[in-house]
Amino acid sequence: MNGSEPTSLEGIRVLELTHAIAGPQCGQILADHGADVIKIEPPNGEIARASYPRDETGESIYFSCHNRGKRSVVIDLKTESGLANFKQMVAVADIVLTNYTVDVPARLGWDYESLKALNPALIMVHVTGFGTTGTRRDMRALDGIIQAMSGIPYFSGTPDSGPTLAAAFIADHVAAYHAALAAMFALVRRQRSGVGAFVDLSMLQAFSASLAHEVQTSLTGKHPQRIGNRVASSFINTFDAKDGVVILSPIGEAKWAKLCRAIGHPELPASISYEQAIFERRDEAEKLVGQWCAVRSRDEIVEQLAAAGIPCGPVQSPSEYANAALADGTGTIVEVTSPNGRTFNVPGPVAPVGLSDSSRSRTVPRIGEHTAEVLAEFELTEAGI
């Protein structure tokens, strides 16, 4: 994007009081698209600044993945002067973003009702494990807790493995995406009405929305089973190749016939229909496909089947994905400069074509790096820092 062109969220000021992933990742999404995200940190900095994994110098790679493009200000909100400074900032802010525990804002004097009195147009996005109302509101939540309670790990894995959580912190990230989207909805509504909003974002609700049709089928007593990498309603599975694993997705009668021709069994659809390949004769059908894959490399399989119009792909390691993404040059992985001046490769902004605000900063701030600068902009004193 040309640096002279306005970014999508230019002029939007966000006060971010967050930690870990869900809150910081949401703030980073807003920063990536042009918002002025002011990360307000306690005197010792956000706790994730010390989180693992770290590089050989001890700097947190984890922190640098979720905090690029922000300005860091140290304010002690547990002091009267610090809270007073923060409230003066709120009076001219657009969004307050937090993922602190449910009662922290009220306990420290910056709950939505208090802030709305200072700025009726303010949007406050509060990401919590289970929402600010309801019977579970006081439960503490981490990514694994949310995954486990969503119902999704219950039918992930195999009969032998038991319930299996995703190794990546996907519940945190899904919550961050929903929070950023909710902030956009609130901004659009404010443009029309002039009125702000309180966005009560439950991580459990955001992540468990991925259950989709499993909600209805489970309530009727048809509980999903752990079937490994198979998809219960489609002919999709992973297969061993000579040098790794591939995933094949010949969904539907037409693609099933194409797959059968590609693996040298053009007669197979006449004896095993696509529906039979999904259900009663699945083991038999997968055995034939598996035998064909076992004597070929991943590249051979993908090249031949992709040419035949079969959705497929290699099961890649993280390094394989990262190297391929870097070679692509599409910005799916970018370099950021860490607080100590190190360079880390991290996932880049996720944006549709035409909305890539690539002129935004890729620097991760030091603790309090912008305190004096920001306080001067707000005409505030250094009390409470």
C-alpha cells in the first residue's frame, strides 16, 4: 500500500489494557489497519514480555507476535494520579480494549459505566473467558480451558488418544478476531447513532461457534465420535506417503470418480459409490487410496491429484509452512523489530486484497517507550507513571 494513502482505521484511537494473546492480538489487528493503539502497561510491563518461547538473549518471541505497531505507555492505574490520567485519555479515545478478569475494571475504577460518563461515544471491548454475565463469569480461563469446555476436543483425536486439544492457541486467536470484528461493528453503529457500546466478548462463545452443525446433531443424541483425521460426512483423510503425509479431499461423486481414475481404479465408483466410501465401505476405499499413496512422495501425489482436480495438500511442519510462505512473498509472514532491536519472523496481517495496510509499523515497543510522547499529546503530567 502506498504510504500516502489513508489506512482503514486512520484517526481511531485505542487504549489497550491487555495481556497474553486474546487482547493483545485484537489490538495488533487494529494497529495493523491504521488505528493508533496505545498499550497502557503497569510499571513492570505486561506479563507476556517475559513469556516463553524466548530467543538466545532471553527476549520473548511470544510477546513480539502480538504487539507490533503499538505505542507503550506506563501508567499505574492503582494510583489516583494514574487513574486520573487514564480517564483524561478516555475522554478523547474511541475504543478501550481489555481482557483483564471480569471484575478488574470495576475494582480499579474504569468499568464501562464510569468511562461512558466521561465519553458517551466510547466503545469498550472486554474479552473474558465466559462473558461478564452468567453463572461462569467468575471462572478463570486460559486457551486450553476454553478449548476443553467448547466440546470440540471431545471428538478430536482418535479412540486411543482420547480428547485432543489443538497445540496452537486457537481459542485465544479466534476470540481476538471476533473482538476486532465486534469493534468494527460498534464503530459503524456509532457513525450512524453517535452512541458508543459495551462489547462483552466471551471466548467460550466465540470458539464454540465452530461447532456449527454439531450443536443440533448432538442435542438429538447423535454425538460425534473421535475418528482421527477423517471427516465423518465426507471422504476426507490423511494418507501416508513415502516421505510424509498428505491430505486428500475428493468431496462428492464427481471428484470421487476423478480420484479413482487418478489412482488407476476407474472401475471403482461402479462398485463403491461415494456414499459407500464415506460410510459402510470406508475402510476398503481408504485402503486402496492408501496403497497408491504409500509408494509415492508427497510432491508426486499432490502434483498428480491437483492436476486431476482433486483438492489435496501435504501435511507440512511449521518450518515447511514458514519457508513456503516466505518464498511466496505475499506478506503472510513479516519481520518485526523486537523491543531489544532483534528481528523476528511472525505471522503478518490477515487482510483481504485491497485492504492491506502495509505501511503500518512493524516495531514492537519497549516498556513505556512512548510515555512522554503520549502524555504530551494528551497534555497530561507524569504523575502516576
